[in-house]
Amino acid sequence: MPTPDVHAAFVQGLLLSASLIIAIGAQNLFVLRQGLRREHVGAVVALCAALDAALIAVGVSGVATALGRHRGALDALALAGAGFLSVYGALALRRALAPSALVAAATGSGRGAQAVLGQALAITLLNPHVYLDTVLLLGAAGAQHAPQAQPAFVLGGALASAAWFTALGFGARWLAPVLARPQAWRVLDALVAAVMFVLALSLAAAPVMRLAGG
């Protein structure tokens, strides 16, 4: 029978993961966009959920503590992520300024599963916010539990992530009538671009200040 600490670890992992993942970010926006396009939604949801579960497990295993001792590695990760988010934002801005491409995007572009999953993999693993949330924050919280309770924490976090991505990916189709208009896609992609640029600036600010200060 599970001990009280196992129950507490599961609940904490579930709630903490849910509070961190339900926010506008590169990964969530990508899953939402794929849901609206109805393009390999199940595969994208499964991949993102599996990656989150793996990263949470890695963080709980002690990587969070190890990374926390190396400020330079965290700064390099943040700057690399800021660059990636800037490129992703520029691509979204280009889509917003090209209404002729928006109608096709609303019904899917016929891309193969390999190309879509490759993009999902890049957006997940090259986005430092994913590491901050899963490896560092969730990892640090989960590592505080007893070893026998840590798997329950990982399970709770993974379930919250899987439930959110499933709702986001498959629930997006209810928005399809609204986003059937090119103007709606223009607004969505403009929002994506703005969020990506803001995230990039927020990530780069602290490392740049430290480098400037010597």
C-alpha cells in the first residue's frame, strides 16, 4: 500500500507540473497549431508528453542539482534558447505577413510525420523554458522526496503534462471555425511572434547583463 509520502509526492508532481505547463510558450503554441491544422496531432501530443516525462525523470535523478552549480552552462543554454526563439518568432511573423499562406495552413500542408515530429523535437529540446520547468524546477522539487516516493512524483508530473497536451491538441479543433478565416491566422501568428520575441528577450537579459558586467 502506498505510503503518505508517495501520495504527497504524486499530488505535488501533478499540481506543480500543471501550474508550470499551462502557460503560453513555444511548445504549447506548436501543439495548438498542429491541433488546428489536424496534422499528426496524436504523434505530436505523444512525443511532447514523453519528452516532458523523460526530462522530469532526469531532473529528479539529480541533474538539476548538478546544473545549478554551473552558472556558465545555464547562461549558455539561455542564450542558445533565446536565439532559437527569435528565429521561431521571425518565422511566425513572416506567416502573419503572408495572408496567401494562411488558408492552406488552416487545413494542413500535407507535411509528413517525420518533418512534423522533427520540428516538435527541436521546439521542445532547444527551448530552455522546457529545461527550466521540467529539469530544474520540477527536478529540484521531486528530488526533495524520499527515493521510494520520487517515481510517484515523476508519474504525477508526467500525467499532468500528458493531459494538458491531449486537451490542447485535440481540443484545438473546436476553434477551427473561428480560425478558418485568414485574418484569424494572421492574429494567431502575430501573437506567436510577439510571445517568442518576449521570451527570447527575457532569457537573454540576465546572461547578457552578467557578461557585460564582467
